[in-house]
Amino acid sequence: MNVKNILAEKIAGEITLSPKPGATLKKWRNTFEISQTELANYLKISPSVISDYESGRRASPGIKTIKRLIEAFFEIDEKRGGKIINRYTSMIESPKGVIEIMEYPYSISGREFVESIHGEILTCEDMLDRKTVKGFTLIDSISAIKTLSSTDYTRIYGWSTERALIFTGITYGRSPMIAVRVHPMKPSIVVYHKPSAVDSLATKLSEYENIPLIVTNLPLDDLKNILENLAYKEG
Amino acid sequence: MNVKNILAEKIAGEITLSPKPGATLKKWRNTFEISQTELANYLKISPSVISDYESGRRASPGIKTIKRLIEAFFEIDEKRGGKIINRYTSMIESPKGVIEIMEYPYSISGREFVESIHGEILTCEDMLDRKTVKGFTLIDSISAIKTLSSTDYTRIYGWSTERALIFTGITYGRSPMIAVRVHPMKPSIVVYHKPSAVDSLATKLSEYENIPLIVTNLPLDDLKNILENLAYKEG
DNA sequence: TTTAAAATTCGTCAATAATCGATTAATTAT
DNA sequence: ATAATTAATCGATTATTGACGAATTTTAAA
């Protein structure tokens, strides 16, 4: 659970939608315990610019400016040991069994997604070009069944069901697909990470549900890295 | 739990921080199943404007523009019966016992907060001017004790501990303050909504914790209304 | 109380956003 | 295949942002 990104997004959204964006910016700068002067110096701009933003002189700052300011909050905090970020990290509970969850800022085609993780397509290959992926959830499958039965769907599906569910720690690849089958919501793609074997029931269920079943044997760290950076590469 | 506001904020934050803001805007417009033409007509602007934004011609749209676009998504969906919003509403579980939770876009002084809810100050009045309120959580106290023992603090404290916890459904005003006492996180202010009585232990605990204890007898609907709109009134 | 640091105000200017509308291209429906 | 609808491209104009810096005010520390 990448708390930093979630918090950054929360801040950005709150500023953008606020009736007083400048005051919201100031609130968060104070939350990070940064003075206007320090922020300005960090960004190599004049302190009066920060004051103008916070006072609302600029009614509609551009999103690039907002992004830069928020990134500076985090970078400055990190340079100081990350005290503020850690405060939030300790507040937010990682859902049990969910190793990582992330939304992609734009839709990625199923085909592109599977290629990026060097996935082997077991079923429903023709569906791939019709599927889009708006995020992923990396699940430790020992705990997954318990978590999937929860009624708080956002723990698994975040903000979109159009995602890839990636199950790792699989010995006999049947139970994840069964869990998906009984769940009311259906992902775009199911990925088994390094299964010892894939049960034929799993393939049948995926075909029944029209959910492509994919296998990848990348090392876990490599897989995480690719998943996290997929939407942020150049081009 | 106001899912609409949470989703709006999520969308705004994602667009603002995205490496391709235009593509993110397009993703969400498609999520709401709105064509560019319909969106443009709704906002009474030229369709080519929407296309220019989504293509990234405008690298850094102003936050007022982003806000307008997101508001239009929701309004158009609502005009169509709210199909998309309802999809999200049914996905997100309301924490048990939490009637309403909200972050304020900017800090509100303790004094101003208490005055707005016609609160009677029982303890720590001198602390009020030193306290700020960055949000509120309205709690049905029958369930609150169970919820407060959860390790997922964000269910009660959202994004800031600097908030007012408002307990309603109180008969004998002791258990909320005990729950706060044993909890590792402390709010700015504790409010009892229409208690039958306030136990002297509650007042003692509030003094010990330096948390102002407030009583309000506003009708619940009025109270909710004030709390929700406090940061959005003119001036 | 004084001093230093932090914050505010505001005139100014170059760059970019917000918007229009004409034209072209792509997609969808029949 | 054709027609209608939707989307994209791009030149042009006006309004606003992003930034500077000087002067003033406010706040915090000694």
C-alpha cells in the first residue's frame, strides 16, 4: 500500500475542488511543517509567489503548479527523515493479503498489460484486445480467500473492477479462480504468479467468466516494479 | 459516507498528478459514459475544447477548469439517474457506527467550530483558541466503542486527527470519553450530541487529555447540515 | 522592547490557458 | 457501402497564470 501516493492524490484532489484552494494549500503546507520561504527556496522561486497562491491571488493555478508544490512537500519531508509521511503510514492499515494495490491514471489495453509482465496467455486470448486495465491488485493468495469474502470491495477492487488481479504464493492454481467465480465483481484479467501448476478447473472457470487467465514467472520484485511503473514510462 | 465527494476528489487528484492528465480525463469521461460532444454541450463550450484537453494540447489546465469538468460528470450522471455513482456507492462500505465523516478543505478554529454548532463548552475553554478543526466524524455511540478499537484508524480519523468527534445517541455521557481516553490518537474536540446527562468522569477525562468537551442540542439533521456546509459558506 | 525572519501586497511582463470555429479524420449505425 | 455522429487538428484572440522584485506588514525570538 503506497501511502505516499494516496496522500498526494488526496491533497491534490482536495486543493482542486476546494472553495478556497489557496487556503487548502496553506493547510497542507502547515501539516508538513514547511514555511513559505523554505518551500519557495526549495522550488527556486520567489517567496511572494507562494504567498500569492495561498492568498488566492491566482484563482485557478495550473495543475502542473499544484503537482510541483505537492511533490515538494513530500521531498522536503523526506529530506527531514519522513516524519509526516510516517505519521500517515502508521495510520493506514494495509488490507490483509493485499501486497500492493494501485490505480493507473489511464486505461491500458489488456494486450499491452500482459506483454509488459511477460505473461503466458492460457485462456480467452481473443478477449484481450477488448479488455482494458485501469489498475492492479497484487494478492497473497493464502489470505486472499478470506479477504475476497469481505463486503468492502474497495479493498480488492480499489476504484475500478477493470483491473488485473495478480495472485502470488500459489501452489495449486485453483482457489483464486474459484474465489473470483463466487465474487459478484469480475476483474478484467487474472494473473497467476509462478504457480506450481494450474488446475483445469481454473481454466474452465476463466473461460466461463470470459476472464483471460495469465501466468507470469517474473521474480516478484521485478513484477512489482513493472506493475508500478507501467503507466509512467516515456512515450 | 459521502461517496460522491470522495470519488470526485479521487478523480481530481488523479488528473492533477497524472503524467498524462488529458488521458486521465478521458478515462474518467468514458467511465461516466459521456461523449465529448455531450460534455461540451453541457458546459456550453465547443467540443473541440474537450478534445484539446484530452489530447494534452493544454499541458497545465487550471484547477477551476478541472473542477468544472468533474462537476459536469456527476451532474450529467445524476440527470441520467445516477447509474455510475450508484455503482461506486454500492462498492464502498460505510464503517459501522460512522454516520458521516468529512475533511474540511481548510483549518477551522475550535472557537468558530463550536459556535457554529451552538455548542455549550463544558471543559478546557481556554484550549479552544489553540485548537483547529480539519474535519469531523459523526458517530453513533452505541457502535462506536467497537469501531474505535479497530486498528484501521482512518475509519474514525480520516485524514486528520485534528478533528471534532461528535457522539450521538448518548444516554449517559461517559463511554465515548473513555473510548477516546484509551485510544492512541486524540481528536481536537469531543462533542456530545443531546446527551441525557454528562458523567463527571467524562469531564475529568477531557480535562486530563486537554480535549474540550462540548454539548450541542441541535436536531441531528440541522447539525449534519451545519457540519457539512461549514467550510462552504460565503466569506 | 528590539531585531530578525517570515509573510503579504501589488505593479509588471512574458508565456500559456480558455475558447472559438473551420476543416479534416475516425467511428458508429444503418 | 453510405450517412451520421463523434472526435481531432490547428490558427487565432483574449484573459489569466507564473514569476519577479520592491516595499510594507506581521510574527516570532532574543
